[in-house]
Amino acid sequence: MIVLLFSLILSALSAFSLKFIQDPILTSIFGGLAIMSSGYILSVAVEAAQRDVSRSLATIVLALLAVLPEYAVDIYLAYKGAQDPAYIHYASANMTGANRLLLGTFWPIIVFVAVFLLKGKDVIGRSVIFKPTLRLEIFFLFIVTVYSFKIPIMGEISILDSIILISIFLLYAYVSAKSPEREEEFEGVAEVIVKLRKSVRIPIVIFLFAFAGFVIFLSVKPFVHGLIETGKMLGISEFLLIQWVAPFASEMPELVAALMLALKGKSSVALGALISSKVNQWSLLIGMLPLAYSFGLLRFSDMPLDIIQREEIFLTAAQSLFGTIIIADLKLSVWEGLWLFSMFFAQFLIPIPEIRFALAILYLIFSLILLVLHRARLWQILQFARNIFE
């Protein structure tokens, strides 16, 4: 598998460097495949590195590396937004698309696989039951979600937002580092690597990190520009391609890794990884955008948002709130997964601009109904706060 991925990546890099590929469709396909393959290699390296890296360092550093493909695309778009305002539009599209795709499709997929294909010990009836330690992720997801409603109201992602959101992520990393050690379990290629001698294992892991990061760095630009040119050539909205195709490519390694865990009866762990990814993206990723934009301008600046971007972020925040309340009772059922997926898919069935605002309001109404009917869910989320500084 790894050999195949390396071959695919080297073929894509050769095509980019020698300019064999001129067609934007092929450019975006090869770029996307290179990013997806690198993301999988990176996920293997992240897992194997936990054999030697301290938990505290792993929490902060490895969490970033695990979602590097998505970060690379979005940060590049925000950086380019300093020269071309259209790229700001693309940056918000990619960020909101990635977040909504993660919650609206990836969470339900894992539940459906866990319940209907392979019942593990954490599946009871038609629900996946989470471990109590996931209260940490759920609490921080709730905090960043509530804060995120400020962004569409103010019409910008400010430097202050960056400071606050990045600080929330660092606090999340710090608290996670203090949590009890979890049993180390390695699967697949990572299991093979960790069984090697330390003198061999560490250089291999470092090489995988360096190689995957280098490929992602080289592939992001042709991938993004290929998508934009493809949209122009075929008369398809570049915004939609950046919002859904780019996140699908960059997030695919995470879905594959989660599916592998679910198929091995570890659906709670799989969903926990996806929830953690949601926390990372909804805090650190958003917080990085104004910094990347400022770097492109060579001065500190807030990142402005137009009305469409504000609606997209409002819808994403509302979906995040709904998802957080659904899993606040430490379980996700098939029906709840179907509910999440149906709401997500509705935006494609009714492709009109007004659907964004209407769906956001519907998410908020459903969230309120759940809180009224199950008032204990909000308390279950907030009670974790008292343990943070203990």
C-alpha cells in the first residue's frame, strides 16, 4: 500500500515539475491524489510517532500534523487572498465545506458502518457509545462553536479571534496532555514500524513526515489552481469546487483511518478522532486564517468577509452546535446520524442562496428543542469546565 502511494506521489510530482500536465482537470486530479496519498502517509507517521514522542508534545504537535492537508489548502487560500480578494472567498468556502463535510457525512458514515456492518463492544442497539474521556472534546467543541457565532455577526475574522481561538486550542492540548494515559494500540503499517529498532524506527518516521509535508507543500498550489481553472472551463462554480472537492481530498485520509478503526470494532475511537479533528479545525484552522492573510499583506490585518461568507460560517456554526448537542449524552445513534446527514444533504437538493440561512435557523431550532427535551445535555457539556484547572 505504502509503495503504491509513493509511486503515485512521485508520478504526480514529476508531472508538475516537468509541466507534463497542462489540462486543469488532470492537474486538480493529480494534485488531489497526491494530497490524499500524502495525508495517509502522514497519518501512519503520526500514529507511529506516538511510540517515541511524549504525550504532551504529541498532543500539540501531532494534532497539527494529522490535519496538515486541510490546513495547507486553507492557509494557502488565505495567503493568496492578500493579493486577490477572490481567494478570501475560496478560503472561507474550503474551511466551511471541510467542517460541514466532517460532521454531516463522516460522523454518520462511521455510525452506519459500526451498527450495520460490524458491531463492536462500544455498539449498543443502534448506537455507538462513547468513552467518558470524550467529554473533553465535546466541551471544547461547544466552546469554540458558541464563540464562532461572533464571526458572522462582526463580518470578519479578526486578529483578536486568532488569539482567542488559538488559545482555546492550546488549552485543549494542555488539558488533553494532563488526561490519563490511554493504552497504545497500533494498526497496519504503523504496527510494523513501531516493532522496528528505535535506531531504525525514528529515521523512518522522520522521513515519512518530511516526505508527506514536502509533497503537500508542492501539490497545494497546482491542486487549488487546477480546481479554479476547471470551474471556469466547465462553467461550474469555483466556489463550490473549492468548498466540496478540495475538502473531500484533504479530509479523505482521516475518513479512511476512521473507517479502518470502525471495521475493527473500535467505532468509539474512530468517532473520537473525527470529533477531535472537528475541534482542531473549528479552533486552530479558523484562527490561522487571519495570520496567513496578514502574512500575505506583510502587516497585521483582520480578514474581511462578504455576506455569502458570513452566511456560510453562520450555517457551519449552527450545524456544529446541533452536532455537539446531539453527542452531549456520549452516544450517536443511527437515527441521529441519519438526521445529521439529511440536514447536510438538503443544501444540495435545494440549491438556492436562501437555503443557507434557512438551514442555519432550522439547526438552531432543533438544537433548542433538544435542550428543552433533554436539559441534562447542556449540563453534561458544561460540568467538564470545573475539572479543567484542577
